[in-house]
Amino acid sequence: MAKIDRTSGVPIYRQIKQILVADIEASDGAGPVMTEEELLRRFRVSRAPIRQALRELSDEGVVYRERAKGTFPVRRSQVKRPSALKFGGLISYLQDRGLHPVTEVAELDRSRPPASVAASLELAPDEDVFTFSRQIALEGGAPVFWARLFIRSPEEFRPTAEELKQSGSAFSLLARDHGINITRSEHVVWLTGATPEESRGLQVPEGSPVLVVETLGFTKDGRPGTWRRSAQLPDELKLVFESNDPLWG
Amino acid sequence: MAKIDRTSGVPIYRQIKQILVADIEASDGAGPVMTEEELLRRFRVSRAPIRQALRELSDEGVVYRERAKGTFPVRRSQVKRPSALKFGGLISYLQDRGLHPVTEVAELDRSRPPASVAASLELAPDEDVFTFSRQIALEGGAPVFWARLFIRSPEEFRPTAEELKQSGSAFSLLARDHGINITRSEHVVWLTGATPEESRGLQVPEGSPVLVVETLGFTKDGRPGTWRRSAQLPDELKLVFESNDPLWG
DNA sequence: TAGTGGTCTAGACCACGCC
DNA sequence: GCGTGGTCTAGACCACTAT
């Protein structure tokens, strides 16, 4: 597959992206310098799909482009970059380390959340939300992770504990049943003492040091859709994320 | 400024972006639906700059686009979204809260880092790096933040403590003097006990719970350029970041 | 001066969502 | 059907970098 198929229905720029990624992976190390001119001749297409392919590869961090110089592959380490830990990802993360995590969901309800949460979710005065808690524990051992979620959703959204456990995600149910997707989220991370609720969920004394992550999730139109607060024990789990900011220090 | 100036040298799509952002902010709330067709007529330009403007606004999360529907403004809360805390940002963050942080840099050196760091930075066997530590304390009070940095850099890069304090950032010096920029970074966050070094820097007992952030910074070509580990005390500081992943849980 | 990516024009056809 | 954004063509001129 180093040729463009114009009958496949797959956009040309996607085919080009795929070919270029394969090229870069094959070259392995001192990658090729590409120019638009060269790619125009090679694929015999106009400049638009070439530029769209290169722009997307640049956005994805596969290549970088410098005006008047060229387009160069970004050197990547061999190690897989883990993205931010998800609930689902959390379980496979633990499994990959030979552990046997067990997840439990409880306290399912539709109700009015605490005022601070209602404010964050910009709820109408009479609006209620779906809420539940999720605990992740090592098999036969102590819990390592506990979270409470509030999900703004239609009245009919009332999944069962079994559905939540099986799907691994309330949000995938929300997307499947109501076409509501969370596309962006804001996370605040800090170190503090476990609340009473968290101390019960994690089976540690109240005030024990826990890593707290508060996440507000937004739908594509920018409305807040979910609020989540998770707490985890020291050393058990690491949170990984990436940024494209210039670095300071 | 609601007209395109073709003589200004500012690209048309940038002028369009600016106008559209102003439109959205002015509309405040139930924002306008834009279509490419309408913008073509309004600005009397071809489709390329229109699409580039809308694509960038979409990437920036200002609008979202739906095929066959239109382009809609993303509703934003009034609250400022703090981006990931930077060292420089950390100081203004504390100042904004009426505190008076003092930053100290120490232990400046060019040397060979520990093996694990050398491996992360993919150093040559004989390569050394610039290293130093930075402490942030409240005025007359205890430190709240301590970090150690290792910066891959030319032999000549040997800033003084004063330069580091004044610029607020070793990376801005590296960019200014050697044109080396950190464009992407990977962060790992977890809760653990303070190392001996950190316990001295933070003036707490060894093993006290601290929030640790390990950051690896990369240059545009994908080579690791900096390694940083910071530790901070409970409740003092919060780390904020944003992601565009679909949310799980 | 030659070659690069950045920007723009003026068209065209298509897939998809809504009515 | 009709209007939307998605994709593509075939040109053009420019700013910037390296030589």
C-alpha cells in the first residue's frame, strides 16, 4: 500500500498519512525529510490533500514543519506513551502488572447533588442528576481507588449496577443510549486528607493522605455534563498526561 | 475592526478569527450559528481562509463544527480556566491569593545525572547536563514547593543563580541563548513519601506525604531535553490540566 | 538565487442531516 | 430536495532560509 486508491472512498489525505507514517516507522531513526513538492510528484495529487495530511501529522506530533526548511519526522522513543489513566485503562493497567483488580459500583441514585456540584454543572433549580460511586480494589485486598460521579442526563438514564460494572463506563452508556458525548475535560489534582466518604470507600482513617482528582467533563457545545471526584492511595497509581505548552522552570 | 484589511500584512484568516471571536464574546450566551457560505459573502474572500479560520477556532475549542449542520460557538463559563501550573505561574498564583512567595535556586552544576535520568534523557555516555534545584516558600514561612531539574544543553549553558531567579525560568534562558525550545512534555503525577533530598528542601520529615510531578520535556524533533521532579506539600497547591479525551468512568 | 512552507483564489463534487 | 461541512483541483504570490 504505497499507492493512492481513488476508488476506495477513503480520502486521499488519509491514505497519504498512512503511507507517510509507515515510511517513518520503517526508516526507524534518521527519518526522511519530506517536501511538499516531492510528495506532489510522488502521489500525483494537488497540494490540498498533501498539506492536510502534513498538517494533521504535525498536529499529532508525528512530524514537525519549519518554514523554508522542510518537514521532518519527530523522533519517538520506543516506549508506548500511556495517556491519562481512565477507569477502564486503570483496570488493564493493574492487570498488566499481574494484579487482579475488582471494581464495585454502589449508591446508584437520581438526586440533587451538593450545591457546589450543582453550581459546577450549572444545573437548573429543579434538575437532578444520576450519581453513583465506584471502587477499585485488588483481588482479596484493600481498595486502592474510590470515586463519586454525578452525571447530568435525561430522567430516563438509570443504568443498573450490573450495566455499569460490565460496560466499565457510565459515559459509554450515556453515549450509546442518548448520543451525549464528553469531548473535553478539566482536571484538578491535589494532595489532601480523605473525606469521611472517601475514608469509608478506601478503608483508611479519615484524613489519611490521598491523591484527589476532580474532573469536570464538557459536551461539544461547552456545557458541563459530568462531575467526578476520585481519591487514591499513596504509591498505588500514577496519573499520566501530556501537554504542548512550552515548559517553565 | 469588522472588515478585512488586505494591506496590513496580517493573514486574512487571522483577521477573520479575531472578528469571529469578538462576535462570539459580544453575543454572550446564545451565540450565532455561522455557515461558511454566509462568511464567504460577508468577508468576500475565498473559502480557504474561511476554512482555516474555522478549523483553528475549532482546534482551540472556541467553536465546534458538525457536518451538514453548521458551526456553533462553544459555551464557555465566565471563570478563567487556569492552565497547567508553571513555575512562573505558580508565583503569580500565590501572589493572587495575597501570599508573598519567595523563590530560591541552589545547587547549580554541570554534571552527570543519575543513571535513570540519563536514560530518560537518552544521554551519550560522556554527556553531562546543567542541573539545579528550585524552592518556593511563602514569605517568612515554610517552603511549599521544591524541584530538581536536569537540562540537556551545550557546555556553554551555565546560567547563574541570579539569572535563574530573575528570569523565573531556565528554559527561557535556554531558548534565548541557544534557540532550544521545549514544545511538548509528559507528566507523571503521584502521591508518595518525600525523598531525603525533598525532605530537606521542604523542611519536613523524610517520608512525609508529598505530591510528586515528574516531567520529561521534548524539543520539536522529539528528543528529550529536560527532566524535572517536583514535590509539593498537601493542600498548598493544585495542579490543573485539560484533556480532550472522551471521559471514562 | 533556489527551494521551502504559508497563504489565497475560484472553481468542483461529495456525504450527510434535516425537512 | 436543499444546505451543510469535507474533500479535491490547478493554479498563484509571498516570506523566509540556506547557499
